Amino acid sequence: MFSLLQEAATTAVEITGEEAVVIDETAPHAADAHAYGDAAHYAAESAGLPQLDVTTFGNQIFWLVVTLVVLYLVLSRVAVPRIAAVLSDRQGALTGDLMAAEEFKQKAREAEAAYDKALAEARSEAQRIVAQNRAEIQAELDRAIVKADAEISARTAESEARIREIRASADDSAREVARDVTATLVESFGGKADAAAVEAALDSRMKGSVQ
Amino acid sequence: MATEATGGLEFHPMDQFIVKPLFGGETVAWYTPTNVTLWLFLTALAATALLVLGSRGRAIVPSRAQSVAELTYGLVHKMIEDIAGKDGLRYFPYILTLFLFVAFANLLGLVPMAFTVTSHIAVTGVLALGVFFGVTAIGFIKNGAHFLDLFWVRSAPLAVRPILAVIEVISYFVRPLSLSIRLAGNMIAGHAVIKVFAGFAAIAAVAPVAVVAVVGMYAFEVLVALVQAYVFTILTCVYLKDALHPSH
């Protein structure tokens, strides 16, 4: 790159050298028409880089300072506050949206909890109702069973009473039959049937058998 | 002229840097509107267009132009914050101005027939001296005499410190020179090389090579234009850091 630059520089010098000759020829003209600044301008130019032409420095610096001041004022008064505001707005919006999302998530969680709670309540209510119904049915059943038991025992008692009655009557009948048979037997053997003796004999005989 | 001498081969690689009055005339007085003035104006206009018109929508979801404006803003903002620290952000508008000015001057200089204002030592010199004096003033205002600690390296052994101080002082005063010459030199070299290659395009035999070379150099120069703007800004931030926190 440097060799190219050098080449370019020498070419420039060659060119400007020739130009200088031309200028020399028209030198009186130039001096007439323009101030010495122009001659100096060309002289500096012919020395090499236009960058080193000191006569244009004042001009460049003046306009540069004007440009920089204007640009600085525009940027610092308009652009920077505006972009800063936009960026902070965006940050705010993002934070706000995230917070809103968090809130919604919280709400959803609460709704889910409420739903779960309602479900659990409904389930326990159902269980309670089932248990209650079962208890009622059980109670009714118990009552029915008790009633039935009572009826059964009443009937059993009745039956037993009747059986006892029947047995008692059967005893009495058997005693009567036995007394009659005994009296008849005694009489047919030629004895004299003593009612009291027959009674006593019957009592002693029947004591073990029936009672 | 050399045109006749070299048979169609024209080399005027430095002509593009000549300062000319815009509305005729030959003299360049301090107030004359010149091609420098025009391109300075266009540079400021482009920078304004990007940042002011780009952010006009103030949209939460940015348009493309607004995205670029915000990215530029963010790039410089982050650079200052990372290098100079939070207290360097006070000078953000000025550093943003510098970055945009240099970047757009470099880029606009690549437009064919354009004038590259940052290829002039007078322009880059003023930019660099502005940074130099500004940073030095900030250093003394913020730290008083402690700013001189910058030159007195306490972490070094006592015997070495005077030598280091001399080196530090020299390097401090070379800063504006290196800042301005780096930028102008890059711009001059790149543009001159493009012109030289373009000059070769007049010869039919090498014209394809020259055209390819110009395209290649152009792409390279776009990179250089942005990199130099970045380097100028980042060095400004480094100098600002030294001014704000002079102790090593």
C-alpha cells in the first residue's frame, strides 16, 4: 500500500509540476485577478498533499466547528432525549407486560385452586350425603329389624305359652286318664278305690315322667 | 498534462482532496462555502436524519430506521459505560456527536465524486484537539492536582517512576497527533488507492483486474470507515476514563 501511495505522490508531483509551469506563464494574470492567497494556494498544492495546504485550514476549521456545534445541539437537544425516552418507555412497557403476565398467572393459579377446592367440597358433600343416606337406611333397617325381632319374640312367647298350655292340658288329661284307669284297675281287682291313695300314687309316679 | 505523456493513463489520486470554493472563484477565505462545507453539511444532515428522523415514530416496536438509530445510540452508550464508567455518561452527547460525525464523514466520502472531510488533517486535528483539551480540562476540574497521578505510576518501583512519568507525559501529548493522523491517514490511503486502481481501468488489458480491485478496495474501505469511527470513539472513551479516574 505504501509503495502505491509513493507512486501516487510522485505522479501528483509530476502533474502539479507541469501545472506550476502553466501557472508561471499565466502568473501576471493570476496576480492581477486574485489576491496572493490564491498563488499561495497553488504553491502549497504543488508542494504535495492538498491536506497540507495551510491556507485552507481556517476555512475548514471554521465550517467544522459550525457543523459540530449544530450537530451537537441537534443530537443533545432532540435525538438523545427522544431515544432515551423511547428506550425507557420500552423498558417500562416490557416490565409492565411482564408484571401483568405474572398477575394473570397468579389469577389462573387462584382460579385453579378455587376449582380444586370446589371439586373437593362437592366430593366431600357427596360423600356426606351418601353417608347420611346410608345411616338413615341403616337406622330404618335397624328399626325394622328390632320391630321384627320384637314381633318374633312376641310370637315365640305366644307359641311357648300355647305349647305350655297344651302341655299342661295334656298333663291334666293324662292324669285324669291315669286316675280313671288306676281307679278302674283297682276296682276290677276287687279293691276299693281310695281316691286319696290313687292321687298320691299318681303324684309319685308322674313326678319323674312328665314334669 | 500527464495525460498525454502516459497515453490515456491518468493518475490524479490526490485531486479528490483539493479544497475548492463551491460557487466559483478561486480564493478560499475562512468563510467561503467550499466542497468541505458541503460535505460537512451533508455529514451533519445524514447523522441528523438517522437519529432524529429515524426515531420520529417513537414506537415501542421500532421500525427499521428506528432500530438502527437505537443500536447506534446503544453502541456508544454501552461503550462509554463499559470503558469510562457511569460518570462518563455525562459526556455522552458529545461522544455520540463525534462518533456519528466521523462515521458519516467516512461513509459519505465513499460516495463516488464525494469529498472526504475526515481525510483532512485540519478536520481530524480539530476533532482530536477538541478531545485532548476537553479531556484534560475534565481531568483537572474533576480531580484537581490528583489528575497528575496519571503520570506518576504508583504501582511501579520508586526508581522507575520518573522515567515512566516522562514516557507517560510524552504519550499523553502524542494522543491528539495519533488520533488525528490515524483517521486522516486511513482515509487518504484508502481513497488514493481506489483512485489509483480506477486509473488503471483506462488500460483495457488490466481493466478487469482494476475493476475487481476497486470493488474489493471499496468493500474494504467501508469496513475501514466504520472501524476508524469506532476506534476514534473508543480511544476518546479511554482518554475520558483516564481523566475521570487518573490513578492507575
